[in-house]
Amino acid sequence: MPGLVVAGVWLDNAMRTGDYFLTMLETGPVVLKSLGEDELDQTRAWANAPELQRLILRSGQVAPEDQRLWFERLRADKTRLVFAVFEHGRHVGNTGFYHIDSTHERAEFWILLGRDGSRGRGLGKAVLGLMLEHGFGALGLNKIFLHVGEGNLPAKRLYERFGFRQEALLREHYLIEGARVNVLGMSLLRSEYHGEK
Ligand SMILES: CC(C)(COP(=O)(O)OP(=O)(O)OC[C@H]1O[C@@H](n2cnc3c(N)ncnc32)[C@H](O)[C@@H]1OP(=O)(O)O)[C@@H](O)C(=O)NCCC(=O)NCCS
């Protein structure tokens, strides 16, 4: 079990078993902190990078004013948690839960390691491990689900490592730079979660 550092503020309408909003999770050199103003420019640059858009299933460009609006809404939205990922104090990516549903105890996971040199050396495993501990632990989730492009092998491998199973194939679900992309729906239940395999 990775160590969790809790530095939270109280929420009046949080998840059933986790009545606080964790602002920091950490394991070794990897720290997740609630996304802040300082990380917004870098976040927008990654969201607009063509080589990353294919992997995160995005198209189009985010303008500064759109991002400002997104961030303001995010801060008031209890169904979304977004963390900046730091390694040795350097911002290397972002991760989060969207569609946090306290009635059905589920949420959608996503991750983007955007900084060059950050991928393919175990960081994804560290981040997903922290997020699963947080999701199934403090947030009280029963199910964590995600969407991944059929051809995104590092991401698929990462999710399978932690026991995620495919439960859907969404055919030609996205159109990214003229290419239609099949997407897998994958999920992990609390009863199946035993850490990294
Ligand atoms: C997907 C992502 C989070 C994975 O994190 P990572 O730090 O690069 O991956 P890790 O080093 O932790 O490796 C995870 C697994 O993928 C495997 N892997 C890494 N690169 C790979 C590649 N190019 N091809 C196949 N498998 C690969 C690793 O070997 C490891 O499996 P193993 O434990 O069986 O050896 C990261 O690459 C990323 O953010 N990519 C860009 C955005 C993205 O694709 N997000 C996910 C959208 S669903």
C-alpha cells in the first residue's frame, strides 16, 4: 500500500465514506496535488499537442479563455477531481476522476503524462496505484471505469496490470485527425482490486 498524505479541506457534499477532498497523495518521488493556477499553461499545451491528442482521444484546440472557464467550473464541481502529477517536484502530467457518482459509487479515471521523458518508466503505475487507493478508499467507490483507444498499448497494459477488464468495444467512437478510433470500455470493481499484478 502506498503511503497517503492527507492535506484536505472539508466538503459539505462529498462521497459517502470520504467526507474530505484530498489535495495531496504521494508515493516516493511522485506527488499528486489538486490542479492549481500554476499548472494551467502547461495543461493547455498538453491538451493541444497533436501527438498526445491521439492518445487522450481529443481533437480541436483549447483557447486560454476556454481553459479559464473550465478551471472555474472544475473548482465548483464535486463530480470531478483533477490532480497535477509531480515527480521530484516537476510537473509531468495530470490525472483525475470525472463523473464521480456517489449514488452508484463509481467514477471515470483518466491520466496524461505529457512531459517528454515521463512515459514508459513506471510513472503511470505509481499514479494509477495512488488513484485506485484513493478511489476505493477515501472516495468509497465500488467501480472505476475508463475509456482507452484500442491501439493505445501502454495504457491498455497499465490498466490490465491492475486488473481492469474490458467490458465494451465502442466502434468508431471518435474521429481524431480524420481517423475513426475504436475505444475500449474497461473497469475495475473494488472486489477485484488487489493492487498491481
Ligand atoms: C498511458 C500512460 C499513463 C502509461 O504510463 P507509463 O508511465 O508510460 O507506463 P508504465 O511505464 O507505468 O508502464 C505500464 C505498462 O505498459 C508497458 N508499456 C510501456 N510502454 C509501452 C509500449 N510502448 N508498448 C507496449 N507496452 C508498453 C510497460 O511495460 C508496463 O507494463 P509491464 O508492467 O507489464 O512491463 C502514459 O504513457 C501516458 O500518459 N501516455 C499518454 C496519454 C495516454 O495515453 N493516456 C491514457 C489514455 S486512456
